[in-house]
Amino acid sequence: MANLFERDKGVIVACDFPVLGKLDQVVMATMDLPAIVGYKVGALLALTFGLHEVVHQISAVLPRDHNKKIIYDHQKGGTDIPDMGVNFAKVIGGAGIDAAILFPFAGMKTQVAWTKAFHEVGLTVIVGAEMTHPGFLTSEGGVIAPTVGESIFKVAAEQGVTNFVVPGNKPDVIEMYRSIFDNRVGVGRYALYAPGLITQGGDISEAGKVAGDRWYAIVGRAIYDAVDTKDIREAAKKVVSQIS
């Protein structure tokens, strides 16, 4: 597989806040840490300032020879009709985004159409299927059946997707999904991305034990909630030290 990042393991900083000044502060505090492999832009920044402006802001702070990637998470993308995928992909790709996260809960036709559209504009597609919060699955009082994740990941694998979001605060679930990826994609031919860590109860070391050789911790509040640039940097270094 073509890995999105130069490193097999690392941390992606989730920038889930609506303040450009905070974005500058987070990027400046973490950009020289090699294990910080990228920044996940959330819908709050994109809706408040526009995706082009957000990408420009990050790029203006990063050094010219940087190797960080910018990922867009629409929270949750891929939940509309199939025909919306083409223009959605053009907007994201045109903004300079490297990869985008889809949680395609709108059915297989939407998933196939959106993934195809994203691939056609050169975006790396990262597919997720199970969220980290309580009350998501029907077994927890939610509305999503436990079998949905397996169905979504099987379709993703058929379309050549090799990057997957798994819930970092559910190690047993990560193991279960890994067996699907091993069978459908191939052992060692995929990468996992794990949110739900630290502030949502997930332990980076525990997630790392079951996530395999290529995995990336997605960490937001535990880094960006620090008060100033120095504290943000120290928080990021603490998170990075737990990746092994």
C-alpha cells in the first residue's frame, strides 16, 4: 500500500475548534515534532472560515519543506445522496487537502459513489464506521446496528481503501476490525487511525498494542486545550512519547 505518511506510527492533531488564532498556535507549537504527522481539520473551522482559508493558514505557518499532511473530517462526511459526492470531492480537493475522512452511514450506493469521487480528485480516503461515544450502537441504546461497521469496511476494501478509522477507546473492537482488514485488504497492507483517546477514555499504549504496525493516534483536546504555546507543545510531547 502507499502510506499517506512517511512514518508508520505517529500523532495527528485534531483541530476541532472555530478559532484561526488557536490553529496558528497549535501548528506552531507542534510542527517541528517528527511524530506529529498531520493536522485534522474539523467542520467547525471549515464552516467558520472556509476550507481554502484554513488550509492557507496552516500552510503559511508550516515550513516550506514540511512533510505534514492535512486531513479534512466533515463530521460525518458521506451521509448524503450519491450524486453529492462529485462536487463535495472537488471542493475538498480544490482546497489543497491531502486526505478526507468518510463515515458513510447513508448506504452502499453513497459510499461507493463518494469514495470513487474522492479517488478521482486525488484524495486519500480514510473510512470509519464506528464512533467512540456511548449510545452509538443499538446495543447501547443507539440507532446503528453492530453489523454496519463490518459492511462498510468490506465495501471500502473492495474499492481499494487501505486507511481506516477505528475507535481508540475500544481495543476489543479494534482487534475485531483488524481481522476483517487482514482478510479483505491483507496483513500489513493497511493503516489504522484511532480517535477516542485520553479525554474520551482511550489509552494510547493499549490501543497501540492491538492496532498493528501502521497506526496513528488522533488527539485533539488533550493537546489543544492547553493554555499557551509552551503548554500545547509539552502536551503534544507527552502524547507523542506514548506512541511505540
